Amino acid sequence: VNISNTAGFDDLVKIRMNTESNWPYGFVDDFDGNGEVLLDLSDGEEIFINFWIITPAVQNGAPLAGTGPTFSVEAESGLDRRTSSWTFDLEMQTFHNMSIDSSDENLTLEPGQTGRVEVSIRNNGNIETYLNAFLRLNGIDDDRIEENGWTIALFNAFEFQILAPNESRIIEIGFESPNKNIDQLSVELVVSPQAFPQRTSSVSVSSIIDWKRDGNISLSGDSCISVEINSTCQRMIQIQNTGNYFEEYTLHLIDETGMEFDITSEVIGLSKGELSSFIPLNLTPFVKADGFLPASVTL
């Protein structure tokens, strides 16, 4: 801004800035840093006053676009202390930006199970904006991707609903695992303000299959509390797969005492939750065994 001396006398003018803002500012010729500059102005002379103002970074949606503080450049005459001023407003330009504030930890799924990961995104620009969000995997950018039996999809992005400055939104990434006992997959979530792909944020989320291996064994039929000589008593055995994937079981007899025990050694394959058919466990006394001979076995 320029200042001119039309007083008819030479003047020593004090230049200062007046504002309620906490934005940093100063004068180019303020070498001692006291916020003022003294200028010798001859009668009729006109010079430019050079000053600077640093605008803050946009954080948490502020300062809003189109808003800003008021500054006044004041010039005080050394002749009569008369002050002239020029007042102006600063307005922040628009700044579009999108951040990822938080994300769930990796998702653990059973084979063939579905689940979702929550991701918190926020408009930390200073103007209303639309969200652009997609998934990225092996060079594919989409809101739904199928890869090696996995299905990954984006939910609740609401890309046609405006986000106000500093407004947050929870979006979800859904995983559907394949019917496998061991596998894992990672995918990248990419978000940006619509039409501003250069301001992109991303986070990697993953899912892993947890193979739970378990089973139950149960008895049914006659109790075989006592077994006659030269005869065989049968107890019926059933196995249930209580794990979360197809499983194979084998039966073993240990610590046999008092009589002969016999059961199949075949491998028994069962799907998740499946109950096997009845499997006979044969109990046969030894030849010429003593009466009331106790017998036991661990299956």
C-alpha cells in the first residue's frame, strides 16, 4: 500500500499494524522487530509500505473458506500525531482435503464368514465437499472386488452426501472369506475430496481366516457294564466336528486292560458341525478269563 506526504513539510511517519488477529504479520523494513517502521517523507513524496501476513494452515476445518481477520495499516504523522489508516479483510481461499482418522484392527473370520471393518474419515478442509472413496487391490480400483475367493466391498460411503468442514463419517469395508482353512487378504482404502485426487489419503486393512480345530466324542447304546464269556458287547461311538472347517478324525485305543477292545482305524471326514454315523466299539472278554475281571480302555 502506498503513502504520500501532502502536508507541505517534511515528516517522520510511524507505520504500524492494528488487528485482533493472531496471524503472524510484520513489515519488511522492521529490522528491530518492534512491529513499527519509521519513514522519512519529504514534502510531496509518495512511497510504498511493504508488509507481510502469514495465513495459518487449515486444521480441523478452520479457518473456513471466505472468512478471515481484519487488518488496519496505520500511519502516524510526526508533525501533529494525526493518524491515517487503511483497513482491509483477508479471506481464506478454499482448501479441499480428506483425512483418515482411525481404522479397526485386522479382521479375523472363520472360513466362509462375513465381517466388516470400520474406518473413520473426516473432511478436514475448510469447505463443504463430497467424498470420493474406493478400494484398491492388485491394480483394481473399485467399490467391490473379488479376488481368490474373497469378496471385499465398501459400505456407507454415501458419496452423494456433503461433508461439512470437520465433519466425520464412519464407512465400512466388508470382507467375505472363501471356504478355506488358511488364507488372508489385504486391501487399501483410498479417500479424497471429490475432484481433488491429488489430496489422497489411504489405509491398508486386512482379514485373516482363523481355522478352529475341535471335536466331540459321545457314547450311546448298551452300557456294557458286564460282558458274558464267549460274547461281544458293542458301544456305539459318534464324533461331531465342532471346529469351523472340514476335519478328519481317527480313533485310537490306549491303556487297554481286562479284555479285548476293537474299533475302526479308518479316517473319518466330517464337514463343519457334522455328526458321524454310529461307530461300533467291540468289547470281548479274553478266553478263559476270570469272572468279575475288571476291564477298561481309553478312547
